[in-house]
Amino acid sequence: MTQPMFEPALMETLLAMQKGEITEHHIYTRIAEVTGDARNREVLTRIAQDELGHYTIWKRYTQQDVAPETLRIWFYYLIARVFGMTFAIKLMEGVEKRAQGYDQALVNQIPEIQAILKNEETHERELIALIDEERLKYVGSVVLGLNDALVEFTGTLAGLTFAIQNTQIIAVAGLIMGVAASLSMGASEYLSQRSDGGPTDPFKASVYTGVTYIVTVALLILPFLVLDNPYYALMLTLLGAIMVIFLFTFYISVARDLPFWRRFAEMLTISLGIAAISFVIGILIRTVLNINV
């Protein structure tokens, strides 16, 4: 069969699509390698082979071999290692969907394009079906620990800043409160999970909550340990809180297909709103009780 002749621009598009398919073949293969669940690994391996099949179709038209994007492969591999298979896959699928688009001239000349599009839709359904990661099972416990730490400690540190105005005392008081609160939150989550009788392990849920809480507290207190000016430290703490809220909300929105900006704005408003109220309370306490530290 005589292959159609392509204009330079269309050939460039074909080569880019070919590169994308071979890159995704390697990404799915690498992610499958770090997936513990046998069923998930089998599905990912099959999808990787489908991507290789798409690459072969494009190669038949371009008559060229194309190297994969090594940096992109390693990026998603590391994302899968750090944040989990689900997050890596959904992030990649979201980017792929936004970038996906076929020139009408290619659709007219390459009949396989419609089959490839249908195949990609099947991939997406299969990927959603295979989500079964422990870290997502306990995401509710993580949210509990993170939300409580952000809301309570942005407010607490804001209040202590104006009431005490000594970074070392603020840091020590914050650490003591943070450790005690993390143990309390972990115990509460354990009892809550045991009472609910849900599918999650109560002990693991309590560990996720407690560890998330104390790690968040440590990040918020860090500026008070390294700076002498309490107001500069508080500014860095609030910026750190905003960054944590942004990153975690992005993670959840990608992994759970939830709206990002609404959740980010809601969590940010609550945390900074309570910090502002506590800031005013700190001023009032310092003024009324005439505290000078």
C-alpha cells in the first residue's frame, strides 16, 4: 500500500505524536515496575504494549524511529515513587488529554486515528478502575491531620506572636502543643475508625493522622526556630501554610478528580481567617493583661 505524502508541518505533528506514544510506553512500563498489586501491574503492562502499538502505526507512516523523552519518563517515574501510582497516572492522563488533538488533514489521511482515540478512551476507564492504593484509602486521615494542624497552628502561632513576641518561647510552646495535639489527634482517629468499623485499619489511620499533624506543625514552627524577628517568622509561616495548602489540594484534586480552585480557596480562607482572628486575640490579651516577654 502506498503511504500518503505529508506536508512538512503534518509530518512534524506525526513525529511528535510518535514520540509521545513511545514515551508513554516507557512511562507505563516504569510505573508498572513500582506497582505492588499484580492486577494493576498487568493492566499497566498491557496499556504500555498498546502505546507501543500506536507508536508502530505512526512509524509506518513516518518511516522513522523516534527516541522517547527521557526526562519525561524519569519525571513520571519519580512522581509515582514519591506520590504514588494513582497520582502519576492521573497527572499524565490529564496532561495528555489537554494536549491531545489531531489535525483534520491527518484524520482524513490516516484511518487508524479513530481506532487510536477509542483505544485511549478505554485506557482512561481502565486506569480509573485499577485505583487501589493504600495512601488514597487513608487520605481522609491525612486530610484530618493536615487541616487541623493548619487551622489550629496558623491561629496559635499568630496569637502567640503578638502575645509573647519571642521566637524561642513561641517555638517551644508550639512544639509542646504540637506533639501533644498530634498524639491526641491520632488517638481520636483510632477510636473513630474503630467505632465506624470501616474498611481501613484503625491503627494505620491514626498513624497517618498523627504523623501528618506533627510534620505540618514542624514546618509551620521552623521559621520561629531560625529567625529572631517574630513578625518575619510569622510571615514565613503563613507563606509556608499557603504552599502546603496549595500542594496538598493539587495532589487531592488530581488523585480524586476534584475541583482544585474551589477547595484551595475554601481551605485557604479558613486557615488564614482563623490566623487573623487569633492575631487580634493575641493583641487584646497582651494589652489587657499587660504582658511583656
